[in-house]
Amino acid sequence: MDYSYVFLILLLPALSFLVLGLAGMKMSHKVAGLIGTCSLAVVTVLCYYTAIKYFLIDGRDATGLFPTVTAFDFVWIKFSELLTFTIGFRLTPISVMMLIVISTVSFMVHIYSFGYMHGEKGFQRYYAFLSLFTMSMLGLVVATNIFQMYLFWELVGVSSYLLIGFYYPLHSAVAASKKAFIVTRFADLFFLIGILFYSFYVGTFSYDLTAMPELHQNVAGVAWVMPMALFLMFIGGAGKSAMFPLHIWLPDAMEGPTPVSALIHAATMVVAGVYLVASLFPLFVEFAPEALHWIAYIAAFTAFYAAAVACCQSDIKRVLAFSTISQIGFMLVALGVCLPGETSGVDNTVEYADVNGLGYMAGMYHLFTHAMFKACLFLGAGCIIHAVHSNEKMYMGGLRKYMPITHVTFLISCLAIAGIPFFSGFCSKDEILVACYNFSPVMGVIMSAIATMTAFYMFRLYYVIFWGKSYYETHKAEGAHQPHEAPLTMTVPLIVLSAITMLVGIFGTLHVFEFGEFVSANGIGFGTHINWAIAGTSTVLAILGICLATYMYKGEETPVADMLARRFPKLHQAAYRRFYLDEVWMFVTHKIIFRCISTPIAWFDRHVIDGTFNFMAWGANAAGETIRPWQSGDVRQYAVWFITGTVALTLVLLCI
Amino acid sequence: MSILSLFVVIPVLILLGLWIARNLNQVRGVMVAGSSCLLALSVWLTVAFIQARQSGNTDPMLFTYSVAWFKPLNIAYAVGVDGISVVMLLLSSIIVFTGTFASWQLKPLTKEYFLWFTLLSTGVFGFFICIDMFTMFMFYEVALIPMYLLIGVWGSGNKEYAAMKLTLMLMGGSALLILGILGIYFFNGATTMNVMEIAANNHIPADIQNVFFPFIFIGFGVLGALFPFHTWSPDGHASAPTAVSMLHAGVLMKLGGYGCFRVAMFLLPSAAQELSWIFLILTTISVVYGAFSACVQTDLKYINAYSSVSHCGLVLFALLMMTKTACTGAILQMLSHGLMTALFFALIGMIYGRTHTRDVRKLGGLMKIMPFLSVGYVIAGLANLGLPGFSGFVAEMTIFVGSFENGDTFHRAATIIACTSIVITAVYILRVVGKILYQKVADPHYLELTDATWDERVAVCCLIFCVAGLGLAPLWVSNVIGDAVGPILNVINF
Amino acid sequence: MVPVEAYFVLSALLFFIGVFGFITRRNLIAMLISVELVLNAVDINFAAFNRLLFPEGLEGFFMTLFSIGVSAAESAVAIAIIINVYRNFHSDQVNSIENMKF
């Protein structure tokens, strides 16, 4: 049970950030990259070691659960006797799983970036920010309390800001980074308020339900607090996880370097909201199951909306971004459809059977598998962009001949996300659908439909990139240069990630590997069996989606798609413009906040408040000006006043 | 003689040294030596203070010393420090030290400039060590008057107007202040001016307290940028030379919050309880209003001045919440805002010194031209918007958690409104950072500009180090402050 | 025997003539003379009231003599000032000297 080494997991990236940040400019690119990558390699090894130790060597304790291990927990700042802000390292099944996900993807991205960022200006800075991000993300998932999570939450936000704005001379990158930060910050405001409510009534920042037996009496009189606080916290999570209508920052965030999109905006940071809900899951189930269901509705709508938009985008990274939003929607739906179970009489806590908590396992499973195949997709997209020097689909087409490795790995990931058996996405998405059908058939049907859309738009993307008319061949004469396969540093991560996707898929489909054995809502391991009614239907639907995509986009020309776009120009345009939500937000920020609030306030300050003080100064001045002529300098006038005064005074005195 | 008197004696020695100094190098030498002495002294004081507390000394004031100065009115030169004053002294000496380096290349009348600068810091140090109301007031005035000349002579832009406005408004504040001080003195029996003695034996009737509380609170509040008495701040800061802006926003504005807490609330507790709601509304407005105003300003210094209105509003806001956590947060916020805003003003001054404009619309792409200053600016910006790891986060979170300890809806609503400022802060900070540092170089002339010189690097690094240090290891500071805030709040909350 | 009221009438006349002259005249010398008239009115009053109220006493007469002495000295100073004013302003008119205002 000795986990004393784990502080290194946070310290090494932090050190590498400091070293690269302070001395990076003095180093060569190679040295800087190696420092970052090596420190991360050590972290990855430690994370894997921790996971093996936690799950396999130490295993379950006497009660049949994986114990919650707090490796260290020191007081960072003491707010009051009750509320202490500690920073610690807490191992639970989901945090250990997250350690694996983050370290794996981050390590892959570090290696990949060697090739992708080769020769870029600011290479050292890039690696410094990557280290900072990794440190923050790891700190987030091992948080022992909600405030530590908030702290690292803000740090991942800022690393994301810095990385999106990496190409800072570009106006679009700056605008995107600003937008990402401000939108998530806006959501974090609700997170903070939620924390304030929670901590005040509960009396602690800890969210470990089992460690707080007194929690029930603390919130006994104020039933509204917990649902509200938890939902406010979820809004924070919705900001990071790009839930509608706070998703607007994520597509723009693709302005950052592509490996960053893979790491932050696909695999790790954007699932922070999911992780947050999963961490607070016992509280949600216990106190606010309705709030949990609301999360499911919001997430389902987001998933649908994002899938619809993804069908019409022309920028391949944006398609992937909307697909990410949609998939996060899946995860949150899975968490949201969990049902509270029986209340046990002993300590008044909710006991839920596996069937009620299936969504939890499925959501986490999908988080894990999605991180791997989505990172692979993004990194693949990075290779393609590297090769054709554009994000737009019109510059692609027919790339399968030039980039075989990218092609194969991309295909594997597409199959995984579409939910084809023997690929990892199938295992997790299937469980999500089962959980949805358990919750309500309507939800199940909706999610199945969205899954079909997923298959369609992913294969649309696949065909548009790798099949169809080749831009190079048609524009050879105009000097378009030949696309070429990416270097080894870039293809190896693709191979590793798609191998993970394949392995998890094969073993998961055959039920050799049971995710539920490690992560489950109540901590008790369970195995699943495939519900063929649902799995079969969804597979058939996915294949139908793929077929439709094949029919529409495989050929040199895409007559059906063009015809549809012409037939429904309004709808196509609306979907292409993401249903004008960016415009709405622009309206809110520019017109309302700047035009209608800030400008009038600034005017009011300069003219009314400042005017009042200037008026007072003017008043004093004017009074002086008025009495100034009385001092005429004419002696005889003074004498007149003097004598008149004397006479008047005498008369007054005489009269009295 | 107490060791604390050195805080006044050293500046006086610096003044003498400056008077003797014959050339620029000697002036600089005297300033560096003197401000280093002050810095060393305040660090030593902090260590000694913590050691004394750890050895079990629980006196409300340490290192006390008192000598009668003007017997008939019971005015004494009485000094003493508690945790709050210790951190304030530390802050002041850091700002004076870095301010010296920030005005290294100030050209006309360097010697005279440093004379007034040192006189100003004498007032600041004197104010923080004194526990006699009248002596405090005297040092307060000593700190205010040099501002007039420093802005009026060495300022930029509409400097005469700004200097006059600033001085007159602050003088108006002092007029209210002296009335309030006399009120406290006479209605408490006219026996002592010592803050601690009055607090220990306070028999001012409640209705009299209600009369004099607004006098003192507004009197200090003017300096603490209390809405609607904040308008001197944008003009004053915009026109002041770099180091004066630093000292003014970094330390002088803290005199306001410190005075509100130490004099107004401590000595008039029942009025503080009764009238806090009015000022709570005003400070809540300050917080949001300052942030919104900052969003549309085009002058870098105006943006920062309004941001200071917002952040200093948060200080007074937290003090009026009157819980231990919130008040600790308020003092932390003073400390943190002092350091951050000094850093900001230093950087703005350095950028202005090169580009000769502070208009955000004319600046752009500075990251490529002056990377050191730009990175410093980004760090200052991130610290200002409350990024964890910097002091702002610690202070703001302490304030919000503390404010929320008040269970009623009014305080809750005020807290939630104040919380929104963290989003608006992000808006204006990122707007500026995005506009002036990133994107394309706005003017080809900027390409010839150089990055920071060594003296500027010293100032910037020193401040960044302090901001990050406070943000990474806040526990000891918050303990020192919390121990001092506790007894005062026991008096206020009966 | 002249009745004592006649002295008072004379003194009042002198006083108001003096005041009138002081206010209306612009010439500094004329103003000085008017001031002298006012002083003389006071001197007459001193003597007359002394006679009327305290016939045995001589303090009023002393005061008169003292006042005459003072006015002589004052005239000397005033004439000196007037000469200096004339040298500086090249005028003996009061309305040309307005430097005292504001």
C-alpha cells in the first residue's frame, strides 16, 4: 500500500514546465523536446505502475471494494476551522483509470509533436505548456477535494488558453483562445458558486460520500441546497465538456496545433466535466437524481446537435471537434440515466444495483475508449494536415495511396467510433445504449439514432479524406505538391493508439476484458453480457450509416450530397454555420455586454460621477469668481462700504 | 526605542543621503542601499514576528513603544505591529525596492524625484507602524502630499488636472477623517488617541458611532477607491510616472482598506454592524462596475486603474463581510493586489517608455519585439484574473468562501454578484493581452524597439517572484493575518 | 458766548465734508486734505465734549493736542507715500492705482 512515490507524477511535469519555461529559449529544440518527453515517459511508467499496483497487486480490500487511497494530503490554505483547502493525491478506480488515459495520450502526443512541430518557432514553449497541461490534468483527477479540483480545473483552462493561442500572430488563434478561456471561465463561475453553497452547508470540501457520515444531518433542513449546488457544479463541467450552449469554444479551439487538439480538446481536458460528474456521482444519486436526469437531457440534446452539425462541416478538425462534443454527450447521457436504487436502512445511503449503475460504468468505459480512438483520429488528422497543409476537405481526397499507415489507423478509429463489433467503441457504446433503454425507450431510440449519425459523419469524413477525387492529382499542373506519409515519430503514436483500440475492442467484445470489473458505480465488480437485441440493432444501424456515407461520398463526385445541399440550402447553411449559435454568442458579448453594459458604465463614470466631482470643483471656482470683483482695489469704494457699514451699524444700534 | 522606528528613520536617512548626493550614480546608490535596508528590515521583522508568535506571545501588538508627543491632546508617538501591519510593511518595502529600479532611468530632476518618492514612503511606513490615531493621520497626510508634486512635475498627459483632482479628493477624504478622529477622541472621554486603548475601553454611544462611522469609512474609502469616490484613480494613475503608480496603487490604496479596518470598524463596532449594508452595496457596485468599465477603456493605465477599483472594492467588500475568513481574504487581497498591480504598472510604464503610447488600439504584436516584458505582462494578467499558483487566486477564494459564511440572502446575493467579477476580469485582461501582445506588429517602428534592461528585469522578476511565492505557499501568510484579524473581529462582532 | 451745540454742528459739517471729499475726490492730495478735515472734526469734538461733560478736566484737550500731533506725523507719511506713488505711477489719481485688487 505504499504510494509515497506518487508525488513525482505531479512534480516531474511541473519541474519540466519550469525548466523549459525559464531556460527553454537557451536550449535547442531537441533538448527541450527530450526533457519534456523523458519526464513524461517517467510519469507514464509511474502511472502504469500505480494502476497495476492499485488494480492487480493490492486489489480489492476485505469489503470487496477497491479502497480509496489518499497518498498524501497537505494543508494548502486554511480558510476556517471547518474548511481547509488541502492538496493531495487520491486514488480511486476512476482516478487511476484517468491517470492511464492522460499519461498514455499525453505521452503519445509528446512523441508525435517531435515530428509535427519540427522546426516550429516556439518549440520549447510548446513543450513547456504541454508539461503544464499534463501536470494540471493529473492534479485534477487525483483531487482529494472539490476545491483542489477547481484549482487544477482553472490551470487546465489556462494551459488550454496558452496552447490554443500558440500561433499568436494569427488573429483567429488569439480570438479562439480568448473565447475558450472566457466561455469556460463563465461556466467556472457557476462551479465556484456551487462549491460555495456545497462547502457552506456540508461543512467540507471533500466529496467522498462514505467519509462523511454527518453529511445527511448537515443538509437535512435545506433540501434545495444539494441539487442546486450539484447542478451549479455541473454547469462548470458543462463549460469544460462543451455541453450545449457552452460548447461554442471547442470548435474554435481547433486553431491550436493539432496534437494539442488531440490531447486537450479530444481526449483529456474536455472529459473533465464527465469526470467531475462521475466523481460527484454518489452525491448526485443520493441527493439529486433529478439533476442527474437533467444532465442526461442536456447531454442528449448536445449529442444530437453536434452530430447534426458534424454532418455538414468542411474543416476536418471541426468535424472531429463536433464529434467530440457529441461523444461527450454520450458519456454524460450514460451517467445521467443512472437511477437511484433502494435506500438501505442502516446509514440511510443509497444502495444501487448494477443495473441502475450500469450507465456509470458505461460512461467511464466510453471515456476511456473514446480518449484512445479520438486521439488517434486527431493525430491522424494532424498527419493529413501536415501532408496537405490545410484543414479544408477540398484539398484532400484520395490520400489512401500516399499515406497508408494514417489511412489504416484512421479507418480503425472510425470503425471504433461508429460502434462496429471488435472495435473498442462498440463495447462502450453498446453499454451506454443498454443503460439508455433501461432508463426509457425514448432515450434509447434517440441515442441509437445519434449513434447512426455518428457512423455516417465519421465515414463521410473518412471517404472525403482518403477516397474520392485527389486534389494533388487534379492540381498537379498548378504546382500542388505530392502528399507524403508522416515521419516515424508521428506514425508510431497512431499505431499504438489504434492497437489499444483494437485490443480493447477484441477483448471487450469477447468479454475477456471486463471494464466493469475495475470501475463500477458501487465499487463491486461485475461482468456484462451483450444484449444482442440492442447491440445487434445498433450494429446494423451503424453499418447502415456507413453504407449511406459510402453511397454519398465514396465516388469521385458526390452528386447525392450536393443535390441534398442544393435542395435544402437553408438547412445546410444553418448546419454549416452551426445553427448560428456563435452569432448569438457574439451578439450577447459584443452587443449586450460591451455595447449595452460596459460602454454606458464607462460613460456614466466619466460623465456622471466624474462630472459630479468636476461640477463641485467648478462650483468652488465659480463662487470665487463671483466674489472676486468685490475686491476692486479702489480705495474710495472700500471707504464707501466702510462708511455705509458704520452708519448702518450705528443706526441699528441706535434703534435698539 | 522600538525597532519599528527604523522604518521611519531609514527613509529620513535616505532623504539626508539624497540631499548630500552629488550625481546620478550617488542618488541611485543611496536609493538602492536604503530600499534594500528597508526590505531586509521588513523581512527580518516578519521572521521575528512569527518567531515571537510561535513562542507564545499573544499580545495584540508586538514591538510596542509609546512616547507622549503632545500632552494636552494626548497625542503620542505610539508604534506597534500585528500580523496585518507586518504583511503591509513587507508589501510596502517590496514595492519601494522595485519602484526604485522601475524609475532607474527617470530623467529630469532625478534627485528631487527620489526625495519626494522617499518622503511618500516615509508616510506609508509611518502609517503602518503607528497605532495612535493622530500620528497615523499625520503620516497619512505625509504620504498624500508628495503625490501632488510627483504627478504634477514628473507625470504625463493631463498631469496638472490629474494631480489637482487626486490631491483635492484625497484631501476631502482627510477632512472627513480628521472630523471622525476628533469625534472618536472626544466622545470616548478625550483621554487617549491610542487605537488599542480606545478599543479596549470603548464607551462611545451607539448613535454617536453611527454619526462618525461614515466619516471615517468614507474618509479612508476615498483612498480605497470606494464607489463613487474612485474617480481620482483613473486620472491619477494614468498621469503618474511608473514608480509612483506602482507605489500609489500598490501601497497607498491599501492605506484606505487598512484604515477602514483598523480605525473605522475596530473603534466603531456597533456602527460597523449597523451601517455595513450601505457600504456593502457600494463596494459590490465598485467590484462589478470597475470591472465593466475596464472592459471598454483604451488606455492601458485606465484599464488597470479600473481594475484596481474593482479589486480594491473587493477588499472593502470582504472587510464588511466581517467574518474571519473574509477579512483574512481582504488583507491577502491587499497584499496580492498590491504586488500584481505594481507589476502591471511597472510593465505598462516600461512598454510606454518604448512605444510612447498606451493606446491599446495602436499597440500590437509586442510579444515578438519585447518577449521579456510581454511574458511578464501575460503573467501579470493571468495573476490578475485569479489563476491558481498566483496570489490573486488565494485571496479571491478566501474572500468568497469567507463571504459565504454569512447565511442571509443579502450577503449571499452580494457575494454572487461580486463573484461575477472574475469572469469580467478575464474578459478585459485577455482583450488587452490579445490586442497588444499577440497578433501582428501594429507599427513597423516598433520593430526597432529593445527588450527590458537589467534594472527593469530586476523589478519585474522580483515582483513576479513575490506574486508566485504568495500564490504557491499561502499558508504562512494567511496564518499570520488570520491571527491578527481574529481579535479585531472579536471586538467588531462583540 | 457761542452755544456748545454750534461746535457739534461745525464738527459734524467738517466730518461729512471730509467724508464726502474722501469719497468723491480722485486726487490723492485732495483726499489727504479730506482726511485731515475728518481728523479736525474729531479734534473739535474732543474739545467740545470735554467742555460740555467734564469742565474741570483737561484730558480732552490733551487728546486733541495728541491727535493733532499724530495727524501731522500721518500727513508727513501720507505725503511721502503720495510722492512715491506719483513717482511710480506718474499720476496722483487714485483710480489709476488698482493694483490692490484680486
